[in-house]
Amino acid sequence: MTTPITGLGPGVVVGQPQVGAQRYGLFSASNGPLDMPPHGEISGVTYEAEHCGDGFLWVPASLNAPGQSKTFDGCNPFPYGIPFTVGATYHTSAIGRSEADMERLVRIRHADNQQAIVEQMFWGGRTVAPLMADLLTGAGITMQDVTPTPGTACPIEMGIGLLENYLATYPYRGVLHAQPIVSPFATERLLSVPDGKPGAAGTKYLSPMGNVWSYGRGYSGNKPDNAATVPVAGTAYIVATGPVSLWRDPTVYVNPPLRSMNRSTNEVFVLAEQAWAGTIECLIGYVLVNLTGE
């Protein structure tokens, strides 16, 4: 509860006004969320990535050096989706609230924050949250820095061009990950254009080559392969990946509020939890860009 303004009584309690559509982010640019398979919350998910293989060019020996051979690539990689939990809590007095209302409020808090927490899992920069590199374990993918001079920011146009070129090795749309601060600078240069009405549900922001932007509030923005390195003011890291897929348990589990009541203080502690997993497919690279100037 907020403190009333001096000279005025408490405000009249009304219903929550409408807040509009949820913000744009990783959920807009990823596949899913799909239903978590049985036991996925314990062991995660994995699958054979069928679209990561390479092709080759072969010409007749009369047009090439004799004896040109055909090589065979190995098996497809298996991306691994690390299981993790998205949670929210609600701490309140038991007086004046029903158990159903407490559960409703913690579910709202969980729903409001789940996208940012999932984004943090992909590029969190905290010791409790893996970076994207950890999601590549066992998938045979190496993170690449495509910045022309590593550690020195390049113009944003060049940086996006390098990432577009990098993603062009994959036959389908990729994902460009960045903090929201990158959005106005990329939009000004027509490097990020909505494919529908800006801000409308279902609208995706696309690069000139049609790759999908994910502007994540939960992204740390730190160097993707070294979370301790923070970009200097006016610069930003942008990450390019293959498709991102998300799985989640269809059920959000909430503890019965009154069973967690502290009867000596009449306080109630409500917890909402949901199991998730996520994968990155085929490739991941990043670039350091200047947001202003050259």
C-alpha cells in the first residue's frame, strides 16, 4: 500500500485498468512456447537439428582438376535445452484477502515477468543464469565473434551486415538478440522494420534480410562469451542465432497460500513456479557496434 498524500485519505480502491498488449521480446521471435514433454523439467529436451547440415558443389572432371572427390558430413547436431524454473512470489497479510485472490495475484506476477526471466536464461550475465554459450553444450556449435577488430565497436550498419552475412549460412530465418536500447538506433537506419502494425500482437521486427529481432529486457547486454565484460556507453553487443525454441510445463504450480501462513504475524508467502526449457539451433555469433556516430 502507498502512503496517502498529506491531507488526503486513502484512495478509492478500483479494479486494475487495462494495460494493453505485452511488450515485444523473445516470445515474439521464438518458436513456442511448446508443451514440455514428460520428465522434461528434470532432464531438459533435445532433438536432432535437421537443418544444420551443409551442401557441396561438384563439377565434372573435364571442368575441374581430375579426381575431385565427394565428402560426407557427419551426423546432425543435437541442441540441448537446459531445464530451468520461472518463478514469482507474493508476500502479503492474510487479513482482508481471500486465498483465491492471493493465488490470482501471484499468477499475474508470474505471467507478467516470465518473458524477461526466460530472456535472462538465454543471455543473463548473472552467476545463476547461463549465457547462450551454455545452451550449446553438446550441440557442436562454437560461438563466433564477427566484429572486424574484436573489442573495438564497428558502425551498426556494418555490424548488422556482418551478422546478416553470418546468418546467411543457415537456410531459414535466424534471430538477432539485443537489449531494447538498440531498437531506436536500428529502426532509424531501417535495420529493424515491423512486418505489421508497430506494437500489435503478432508483429515481428525484421532485419533487411528478414531475420527476426528479439529485443529482450532480460538480456544483460554484456559480452556473450564473457559476462564480466560490459560494453562502454554508446556501444552494444548484438547476437545472431539460429532459431530459438521454447518449451514449458502447461501448469503453473502455486502453493496453497494459507498453508504457508506465518500465524505469529498473519503473513502469507505465495509461490508460483513453472518448468521451462529452451534451445538454440545451428549457429551463434555476435558483434560489438557503435550506436551513435561512426
